[in-house]
Amino acid sequence: MVIPITLPAGTSAFEAITDHQPGYRRFVESAAIFTAVASTGAGATREFRIIKNASTVVATGTVTLALTATPGAGLSLTVTDANAEFVDGDTFTVDSPAAGAVAFTAGVINLIVNFRSRLQAVS
Amino acid sequence: MPREAGAHGWIFAQEAFAINIPAGTGQVSSILSLPRGFGATITAVKAVTKVVAAGAGGSRVLNVRKGSATGTVVATTTYVLTDGATVGGVKDIPVTLAAADFLDGDNLTIEWAAAGAVAFTAGELTIVITSRKRPQQRN
């Protein structure tokens, strides 16, 4: 799944997706961020995370000005395998915490999340 | 809710489409007749706010259709200004399961209807479509 995200201005906490419920069991296999529109903002840096339910960190990576200066450039997020299983009722959030943030003033990224799942039966 | 199954189960997948909330009140197809090319059933559609919506009283009917801009409505909602008030917010677009089977030749359209529209002036969405399909055989 490809999730386009406009890099937020300022340094406040930010959620690109809040509590989306996929509704079936699956695992986050990998995740990566690629630059769609080159960013600006001197010294800019923001951590992006995939969160399960309220606060379980599934994947994380830090986007910097240098990494997003060129469309197509990107980075792989670090996935914590032990947290990567989503069951039916789990929610999926993409956020960027305030801690450590240095503001971007422009830029768009694509978050690419690869899932794997077993074949499913329908109730 | 789906459950894991044996060899004859379903494959669930999600696709995301970035679209703008169109200005004005005319009919707009954000995606028009996208070929799918394989059989699948849409089970859920969500609209995630990417850029906050603007436009006093903004309200537009958003349809996911099978076929063209006049095709069968698979999922529909009236998207209003408050639905797009917060980046990251998720709005459900209810699916009519009886209409949600796509065959090999069926196309996908995401369309904003003209009827009853009150104009937005800004806003962007990510449409997340969940679908299920059987394992496929290649020709």
C-alpha cells in the first residue's frame, strides 16, 4: 500500500492516518519512504512511525532534508518484527512525533508498506 | 471479520489512491475507468484526509463506481467539510456488497457527483480500498 504524505509544517506531533482499522490479520513485512516532491526547511528532520493501536511502534525511520532533497530518494524503515502482527481489531496509525522535530517547509513523501497475510475465510 | 483459512481462502489487499477534492460543483472523476484486470470484491473504502478541506458549507457526494462515471455505485458517502477537518482523519464510505464484485473487465471510477454539491475550495484525500480475491491463475 502506498500512502502519500505531505510533510507537515512546524514541529508539532502529526498523524497522517489515525486509527484506520484494516479488519483482517496481517503482518507488516517492510516499510519504506520515498520522496515524491523535494523537501525544504533548513536542518529539517522528522521521525515517522507506524503505530499499532494506541502506542505500539511497528516501524520507524527518520526523514531528513538530505534524504528528501531528490524525488525518488528514500529510506527503509526499521520494523520491529515482534510488534508487526495486526489482528482483526487492531488499528493502524502513521504518525510523526514532536520530539526531536525540526520543521520542514515543503515536501511530499510516499510511505510504502508491504504486508503479508494468510488466505482468509469470510464470516 | 475475515479469519485465516486453508487452501481455498481469500487474499485481502489494500490500495491507496491520492485524490484532490475538486473545486466547484460540477461532476469530476478523480479516477476514471481504471482497468482492474482481475476478479475481486471491494469490502471497505475509507477516505483519509491528506490536506485539510476548506470551503464554507462544503458538501459533495463521493462515489466509488464499477465502470465509468455513470457506472454502478459500489460505495458512496456525502463528504462534508467537517470530514476533512483533521489531517489523518478517517471517514468510512459504506460499501454495497451486492454491487462490489469486479470481474476481469470491470473498471474502477472514483467520482464526485454534481447533484447537491456545495463547493470546496481546497483539500486532498487518500482513498484506501480494501478488497478480497481468490488466488489467481495466469493465462
